[in-house]
Amino acid sequence: MRILVSGGAGYIGSHTTLQLIASGHDAVIVDDFSRSKRSVVPRLEALAGRSIEVREVDLTHVPATEALVADGGFEAVIHFAGLKAVGESVEKPIEYYSNNLGSTLSLLAAMRRHGVPKFVFSSSATVYGENASVPMKEEFPTSATNPYGWTKVMQEQILRDAAVADPSLRVALLRYFNPVGAHASGTIGEDPSGIPNNLMPLIAQVAVGRRQKLLIYGDDYPTPDGTGRRDYLHVEDLAAGHVAALDRLGTAPGVSTWNLGTGTPTSVKEMVDAFARACGHELPVEIAPRRPGDVAESYADPSRAEAELGWRAGRTIDQMCVDTWRWQSNNPDGYPA
Ligand code: UDP
């Protein structure tokens, strides 16, 4: 299949692009490089052993997206591109809604015009909102607590409505839990722009000496060690989930929703300890107040993806830390400009 990978230069997009190529697909990256670096591309090409077509397009630009899809010959779009910082979304809601919803809308319009039938969407466990019980199941109601989360809820709804109106459209809504880790080569990985928001890149930057210490946001949660528990999954397992979902869309009509997680929660303290084992030294931490909006626990019921996709996230927390450390220690400042 010839597949358009939006945000293919980003963290999850880059790992997925490689696995698509390894599975025999022809992946074309479209990225505006607003939050990713061009220098990821030669690294991907080295790992893939072939050149990769890259198009620089702002997907909120309707005519540019139309032109991209019109002459692309694509059978599927995997849509990773989007803004994803929760705190920033509270400061800049209009930018978040117009960017995240705008890109999905212009892609869908272009796909309809040119008969592209498959859409795989990067959704998030954030759509379960703050009052969901654990483990989280796909049939739970959706809601959000910040503009970023609402863009995911709304994009899911847009895709469901589009599929009702156009029975030839096949959609996978992939609800990611907490992706971490890096490619085993240590040459591609997560390189957040600015101050990271997520636990793993923060731990990695502390370990490599870019930051002084890790703040642990709350140790008084109703969890075994008092720190928040999340469902971390290796980005290589997550990438494999996209390949499996794409294959499954060959036979699944309409909209399919799949949680992508391990089903097993890990606490902040457990993650810090695992990372210390991986990097070989203790990490300075300080207990801080809870972060507003955080829940005590979030983890998937991944049984639907297991049953329907034959997919499981099998890599361990130790593997996630070892691979993150290889990437971070080889690239302490991330990708070159
Ligand atoms: N966390 C923390 N310190 C940080 C960043 C995150 O203690 O500097 C905790 C956070 O409270 C949560 C877990 O790490 O319990 C995962 O946070 P992240 O932002 O990575 O994911 P999310 O909360 O969105 O699932």
C-alpha cells in the first residue's frame, strides 16, 4: 500500500514509518517540521536502507492538502500530525482547535474527492476524561478536561460522522496510552521541542544532565506507593499496532476503536527506579504537589486489540528505559537542527 504518514517526522510517526516500510508498504511522510527536525529524515533513510519521499505541507492549508492527496495515489492516511501539549493548549486553545481539527478536516475532504478509503487516527487515552474507572474500555463515554483532549474527542466524532456519510471510508481510532522508548538503534527517539511535558523525556533529560532533578507530582495518590500510575508502552509496540490496524482495515468496514496499551500500570517511582537501572546511576528527585488535572491511575483494557488485531504490547518497562537511555545518551540534545 502507498500510505501518507502525516507527522511522519515526529516521534511516533517516525517509528511507524520505518515499520511500514519494513512490512513492504510505501510510506510518504508529510510534515510541516514545526515540531520536528528535518535531520530525522536521513536517519530514517539509513535505517530503512532506501530513500523516503518527504513532502513539506501545512495540512490546515486546504488547497495544499488537496494537491498533496490529488497526485499521491494513496490507499491510506495515517494521521499523526497535531499539537499535543496539554498546558500549551490551555494557553492557546484557538491554535489547538484550528490546527488539530483543521488538518483532519482538510485531509478528509481531499481523501473523499480522490477516493482514499482508509484513515488511521492518533487518538489518546485522554478521551476517557478524568472520571473513568480502570482498566479503561473502548465503549466508555468520552470527554476531556483541556482543549488538547477536546481536539481528540472532536476529531474522533468528525471521523465517526464522516464514516456514516461515506460507507466506503474505513477508520481506525487508536487510543494510545503512554508511549515511551526508542528504536533499538539509538538513532531515532523522542525529541520534544521546549520543556517536555511527559514523564519519560523528563527522566531522560535528568539522567543525561540536561535538567537538575525530576519533580514527582504527588506521592499521596491512592496507589501502592502513592505516585501516579500509567500504562507505558514501547513506541515500537505502538508502531506495530498501526501496521496491524491498517491491515485490519482491509476487512473492517466503518469505524473501529482500539486501545493501544499494555494493560499493566507502572508508578512514577517504579519508572524512576527502572531508569536508574538502565542508566547506571540514581536520579535526583523531589516530591512536589500534584499536577492539576492528573488522575491517580490510567491504564488500558487492551483485550479488543489483542482479539481483533492479534496485537500485544510485549516489551517490558526495563526495555523501554534501556532504549530511551540509548537514544538520550547518544543524542543528549536530541536531533541536530
Ligand atoms: N509526572 C511527574 N513528574 C513530571 C511529569 C509527570 O511526576 O515531571 C507524573 C504525572 O503526574 C503522571 C505520570 O508522571 O502520574 C505520567 O505523566 P505524563 O505527563 O507523562 O502522562 P499523562 O499524565 O498525560 O498520562
